Amino acid sequence: MSRRLALVVVASLVTASCATASNSAPSSSVGPASESAAPSTAVADGVAVDALFARSTIVVGGVSLNVAIADTKDKRAQGLMFVTDMGDVDGMLFVFDDARDRSFWMRNTRLPLDIVYFDAAGFPVGDYLMTPCPDTDQDCPGYPSSGQAMFALETVAGTYTLAEATLDMSSVP
């Protein structure tokens, strides 16, 4: 099979696996439950996150973090899927247009991640340790917010203790 055809097949599979119902939950990219969007382009395994997203510095609980920003439907759908190298990025901040119940999943995600959801005022509304879900598993668990979330911050599991920390809204791009 030609490389171009293989990429088209992979892109189709990724798009099909990332498409979500309106009441499903997001992946470490946004997967089943928050948003129904699939990345517009397939990303190969082993990609470094800092090659895919714009960055910004945010402050959470007094700690400055250099984060990748996922602020569009496509970027949120892509999230940290297939990423194996965070480079010098501390995490990814998902920025949504409104505050509502959110849920993420870990399909096609290679790194174990911690997630903290924040409401529109920057207060935490849920946190989890999320473990990768095999690419072949159609029933990946969801990790829902415990309240209306406008932001979600993912970091490599065990790197920071941010579950009780407040997101400094003046630092959000």
C-alpha cells in the first residue's frame, strides 16, 4: 500500500474514532461528550506537542506553566493524541467558548495524564489521573467534570499537584 493511501486510511480511522455524539465525552483530545469534532489532519505517532500548537504561559496555584493552547474545535479534538514528547511544554490548556459539563477520554493518547477542569472563574471543578486507552478499544472510559467547566488543563501524570489550585484568569490567553 502506498504511503499516501496509508495516510488517507489512518486519517479516516482517526476521524471516525474521534467523531462524537453530542452527549458523549472528549479524549485527551476532546472525545465522547463535550464536543463533536475530529481533527482536520491526521498526526503520526511520536509527534512532539510543541510542533502542533501555539504556546502561552498560564499561572495555576501560583505556579507558572508553559502550555500548548487548544482553543479551536480542531485543536481540542486533536489534543494530545499520538504525542509522545512534551518537549519543553508543561501541559495543554483546553479553552472552550462556554462553561458546561465536559468529559475527556484517552483514546489514541500515549502518555498518562492528569486533568483539572476549571470553571469560568478559574476554580477547579474536577480532576483525574487519566490512563491511555488502547487504540483498538472502542469503550474508553470518560473522565467527566464535576461542574460546568470552561477550561481543562492536562499535564503529564504526577508532574504537578494542581487539583485544588485556582487558574489565574488574568494569565489565560
